Amino acid sequence: MNSTLPSVIETSRLILRSYREGDASWYFEMSRRNHAHLQRYEPDNPAMEIKTEEDAKKTIAYFVNAWKKRTQFFIGVFLKESEQFVAQIYIGSVNQNVPEFGIGYIADVDHEGLEQLQ
């Protein structure tokens, strides 16, 4: 997938950015906090496979590598004021021959339904 998707996008309230290697610690905590939420709504989400902080490091490394290769884009969404994680966006190729893409998102369980994401 050839793309010019920027690694950071800022709005008046949010920062959307690619994941970084230093994100594993908070991503681990996020995955634990959202486990039941994801089990119900998105059981195949990569965060569901995280059991340890080392698993989180591997997942973040996968996200970083996929971004560099331009094959998949996992994007963290953060509140601009506090840099608190509120959501994740996924963009990936479904069929490169068409081309066809899949786009998905999850909202952090503590932010679901709040106007911060609107």
C-alpha cells in the first residue's frame, strides 16, 4: 500500500498519531482496562492478545513496523490537553488488486459515547 498518510494529525481537541516504541507501558494498561469491552465488541483486536508488558512491546513493534512498511496503519487518538488515550483507528488493505481498504476503530471504554470523540 503506497500512501502519504502523515504520522501526526492535530485537531483543536485531538492528536492522532502513529504508535511509537515507548508506548508499550500505557498500551499494556489500556489493553487490560479494555479487555471486557473489546471481548464484547472486537474480540480479534490485537490488544486482546496482550497478557504482559512484553506482549505490549511486541504489539507496538508490530504497529511501528507495519507503519514503516505502509501495509497497515494503527493510529492512536489522544486528547490534546492531557495526551490521554481515547481511541484507536485502523486502516489496512483488504484487497490490493481493487484497491480495497478496511477502516475500523475502538473507543477506550472510559471515553466511549463522550463528545470528545465527535
